[in-house]
Amino acid sequence: MQARLDALTAEWELQAQLIPVSDFAGLDDELTTGDRELHLFYDSDGQALLYQLIPETGQVLALGPLPVEAADTILETGIIISYYLLIALVLLLWIRPFYRDLSLLRRGAANFGREDFSTRVQLSDKSSILPVAQSFNAMADRIEYLVSAHQELTNAVSHELRTPLARFKFSLEILSRSSEPDKQQEYLDQMKGDVAELESLIDEMLSYARLGEHNLLMNQVEIDLQRRLK
């Protein structure tokens, strides 16, 4: 019997072996009830095997596993590769606009950090990071306004304070050289006026600075216009 199995193995190029029919109990009734046709089963590894009952022996001839056709293997491999390539292409198409918008935002932030306060980030309305770009632009508008206001205030301070300060220095110089009491008093009065003007300018600048604060509270007062117009 073993010699015949070896001959079948050599002739069909398939492993031939005998298996007790009791191992197939409950799996296929036709196989265990005398049917001599070939039956196809798959083992636990997914490999296909052919089985045929040998009458009056209580054994089943098993041939296999059957060879897998190379064409099927190539086709399956091609399908798997195509599937993953399609996924990669979809991810690339989705990530590319996102990466492009992030690059624009990063470039805008870098230019703004180099004191180019006019820098703004313009993105498409369909961009996924449009809210971030809008927040950046709002912040840039606010900072540009504050920097411009600070420069204007600095220029105003240097210009407005220079005139009374120059008069004060001039009066102080004349006062040190004058010996007449009336002249000295006159220059002292002028110096007091210059000091008062400086204090007024400083108060105005402080009031101007407070106008830029957003936490100011309005002091609402009711006024009877009819009484005031009478």
C-alpha cells in the first residue's frame, strides 16, 4: 500500500496518504457513506486537498495540498498593491493642501517675526485651517495698530514736550544771570507756566493711552436736555 502511495505521489506530484474515515465523522456524510467521488476540503492553513473514500477499507485517500496557480497569486498580489497605492494616493491628495496651507501660515508668521507687520495670510475659504489663519490676521491687525499708535505717540511726545522744555531751559539760563527781582519773578512765572504745560501734555498722553484699553467702563449719566436747552 505504501508503494502505491509513493507511486501516486510521484505520478501526480501530490502528497498521497491514507486517513481513517472516522476522522471525517460529521464533516461530510457522502464521503463517509460510500461515495467514491472526489471531494475538496481545506485544511486549517487554507490549503486545498482532495479526498476519496476507498470502499471496504475504512480509509480515505488524501491528495494534496493542491498547488496554487501562479496567475492567481500574481493577480491577488496586484490587487493588494493597487489597493494600498490607491489609499496612499487619496492620503496624498488630502494632505497636500493641508501641508501647503500650513507652509503659508508658517511663512507668514516668520515674516511677521521679522517685523514685517503688514504680513497677512490669505487662504482659500475651503481650507481646513482657515480659522487659524483668520485668528493670525486679527492678531496681526491688532499688533500693527498698537505699534503704529506707539510710534505716533512717541513722535508726539518728542515734538510737544520739546517746546516747553526749551523755553524752561532758556528761562532758567536767563534767571541765573539776572539780578533784578522783577525780572526774576517774571522768569519764574514763565517757568511755572512751562511746567504746567508739561503736566498738561503728560495728562493728555496718559488719557490717550487709556483710550486704547478694552476694559474701560463707561460712566453713563442721565441728562435732561430740555432743561439744559431752556
